[in-house]
Amino acid sequence: MTSDEMLKRKVLNKVTRRVIPLLFVLYIIAYLDRVNVGFAALQMNQDLGFSSTIYGLGSGVFFLGYFLFEIPSNLILERIGARVWIARIAITWGVIAAGMMFVKSPFSFYLLRFFLGIAEAGFFPGIILYLTYWFPASQRAKTVALFMTATAIAGIVGGPLSGLLLTLHGIVGLAGWQWLFLLEGLPAIILGFVVLNYLCERPEQAEWLESKERLWLQERLQLEYEHKQRHNSYTLLQALVNPKVWLLSLIYFTLVIGLYGISFWLPQIIKDFSGLSNLWVGFISGIPYLVGAIGMVFVSSHSDQTGERRAHVAIPAFIGAFGLVISAYFHYPVTALAALSLAALGIWGALGPFWALPTAFLSGRAAAGSLALINSVGNLGGFVGPYVIGLVKDATNSFTGGLLVLAAALLVGGILTLLVPHDSFLERLDTIRS
């Protein structure tokens, strides 16, 4: 190993240890506050008389608020800095997430979920943008995967935790689902203040790096920036109307239909085929998320090693679709759980390589706006997936049709991924890698 390779490894290891853990924990909390309504529904739907359609609509309406405020939020982050804006996001979403304990009617359910989406808008694409300030393009699929495994870990940890919190039913007059919202919302508020005192905006401000380490990282990232500017210099408007950006938005839309269709309904699907108690449903629901986390890290690492992105998105999407089809028709508990785990492996496995695609050819405000556009359009799938399952469940009293819709979305997403042009920055980057 050359001295430059040793320096590269040392710098990236330092940056990873400093940046990723806090963002990882914060995203666990964000994702848990987003999907814990799935566990709350095990009690809340009966307590408040919510049908599957009401629950599905309320779960998904989060993404309408998210969609409307995503681009403005990310542009503000790019202008004023990640530290202040991510802290603001975390504190406000924590307050609203805890406030979900006051839901009394379908209207209040829809309203609070909508405002939760507004509060969290900009968090995920803001983090993706922030990671481009610290990690070279050749490392991003793995880095994004390390960050995004938080969504799977949230399920692994959040399932048992939510199941336990539901057992607090009746203490000081609160239902178990109210305790769940309250106690899972407070950590975001606390972490928001931690972000203010811990995050560093750019490598040049990183006093925890040695001077030669800062210089290496700045030069490497500047080289990539200049290369992108020479080959793909986009204004914000040009990026927002770029067909490739919209194709990526559509692909992400299909992936998110599967992601949140599963996430919001997994506890009730497991309850339906297993008949287990709420506590055991919480524990069992962690298994598909664990498989998803393993798939995400493995696929993303292999994608970085080979420099290939499209097949590393498409093949997992096809695997996810296959798992959903099997889960739709085979309801024996072990088979159904294995099929859902296979679906999770495919869905989560596609996410890391996917987010390496737009960051390979976008930078600056173009990246801020386009990442927000891709994420906001894509997350409309988070409205479609849960709502469709709720509608189909009420109409047929079965999850089969809804799961097939999710599978079809992933199949389309995999096919569309194969249409993404090859002329990505990452493929040309081999010529300038140090």
C-alpha cells in the first residue's frame, strides 16, 4: 500500500467515525418517528375507530407535506449550512412526533401527519448533500448505505421497543399508543441540540483532522468538483428540468412505494398471518429489517468495489418484487416471514447504489435542488404505497392485492433503472482516482 493510499484510508476512516454515527442515530429516530404509526395502529385503530383506509391515508399524508416543502428546505440548508438547519428539522419534527399522542379523530390524525412531513422535509436529501462535502464519489454508495441502514436498524430496534411501549397501556390514564408517540418523539428534540454543538460544516473547518489530512480531502473533493463542472455544469434550473433527474425521481418513486408499503403495514401483516400478541409482533418484525440492513451493506459495498450502479439497483428491485409476490400468496407463517425478509433485502439493497447515481453528476445548488426533487417526488410513493394497501385491504379483507401492487412497482423501477444512461461521472472518475 502506497503512502497516499494509507493517507486516504486514514482520512476517510476518521471522517466516517466523526460524521456517520450521529447522523446514523438521528436517522434512526427520524425513520422511527415516521413509521411508528404502524405499531401504534395495533391499538390506536381500534381505540379511535379507524378503518384501514383512514389509517393508510393518514400514514401516507406525511409525504404530501414532505413533498411540498422538500426543495425549499434543502435550498435553505445549502445556503445557511447543515448544522443549524438539521438541528431545526430535528427539534420541530420531535415536537410534532410527540404531539401525535393527542390524535382524537381522522382529521387530527391527517393534520399532525401532514405537519410532521413539513417538519422533516429536507432532512434526508440534506444529509445526502452534506455527505458529498466529506466523501469522494467512489466511496458514496457504501457511505450512504452506512447512513441509510438506520432505516433498517430503526425497524430492528423500533419493533421490540414499540411493542414494549404498547404494554404501558393505562398508566397515568394514557393508552399504550400515546406512550409510544411521546417517548419516541422526545429523542429527536434532544439530538437537535446535540447537532448544533457537534456537526462541522466543511473539511476546512475540521480541527479534528490533521492539516495534511484536511488538505488531502479538500484537494480530492475539489478535483471531483472541477471535473463535474467541466463535464456536467448545471444551473439549478437546468438540473431541475434534466430528463435524467426526472427518470431518477420516477425510479425512486417506485422503490419508495415498496419501502413504505412494507414499513407502515408490516406489523399488521405479521399480526394477520401469525396471530401473535402485539409484543411478539414487535420482536418478529425486526427480522425483515435485519435482513434488509445486511443486504444494503453488502450490495452497496460491491457496487463501490466494481464502480457499477445500475445493475446494483435493478437486480435488488427485482428480488424485492419476487419476495412480495411470494408473501402475497403463501401465508404459512415461516414462509411469509421469509418472503417478507427477501423483499426487504431487495428494497433496502437498492437504496445505497441508487443515491450514488445523482451525486455522481450534480454539485452545489444544482445538487441541493435536484436531490430534494428526487427525494420529494420519490417519497410520494410513501403516500401511494400505504394508501393503496389500505384501500385494497378494506375492499378485499386481504393484503394479497396490495402486496402485488408493491411488487409491480418494484418491477417497473428495476426496468427503468436499466434505462439510466451509462455516461455517469462515476464511470469517468476512474481516470482521476488518486
